[in-house]
Amino acid sequence: MCVIIVCRERGVTKDELQQAFKANDDGGGIAWTEEGEVCYRKGFMKAEHMSSCYFDEHINDKLPHVLHFRRATSKVTQKLTHPYIISEKSPLKLTYRGKESLLFHNGVMSDWKKKMFDFYLHNAKKIPDGDWSDSRFIAILVHFLGVNILPIL
């Protein structure tokens, strides 16, 4: 299962970041707010790259912020690291700055490919391009159905 760290009062130490990445080494991402906008950097496939970004860009000082360390249930790729933009297509950008909310997911949505097929078929919508995971699909569901879908999933 993924590791999600929510930093409200302090950032993580270099050792804590290394340990979390070692436990879940399928990629990482970081999100924070800045000047009224939501920001993220993701796609870190090595702990040292994530650590450099986190400390060199002083994200560790921007409270609150969230770090995610992925344990893949599907393809291991930079673009499927978390977070995901909660939007109609949840584009697979490695950096983001904007107003949309973000989703970090810890767990597995069973039978997500069938649920995704049913969702797009029944709503007569084109399936967005790019790689897929249960978490990206959940971000899209939240966009269309609202956050109250989360406890149901």
C-alpha cells in the first residue's frame, strides 16, 4: 500500500523521506499551496531526485504539504505517480500549478478497469488518452460525481 505523509507542522527530514521512498519505491510526488494555487511535482523515480526537489526548492518549508510514495498496482511510470488532478480528464502532467483539487490515493480499487469501461460506455464519453491506474480513474469519478463517491468506492 502507498505511503502518504501530510505535513502540517513540519516537513519531513531527509532520513524520513529516504525511508518512505525505500518502503515504496515505485515513484513519488509532492503537493503544496502557493499564492492561492495548488502546486505539485511528481514522477520522482529515485529518492535522491525527490529529496533534491523537496529541499532545494524549499517545499519542506511550505506548510501544509503532502508527499506520496507509490506502491504500484499497475504500470510503473512517472506519469502514474500521485497526485492526480481532479478534473474531467485528469491529465498526466508531471508539474502542475492551478486551482483544481488533487487526489492522493492509498489502496486499491478492485475491478477498476470494468468500472471504468462501464462509466465511459454508459455516459457516452471518450476515454482520455494516456496511461491508466485506479487512482487516475478515481480522480475523474470525483470530478463527475463529487467527493461523496469516495466512501462508496
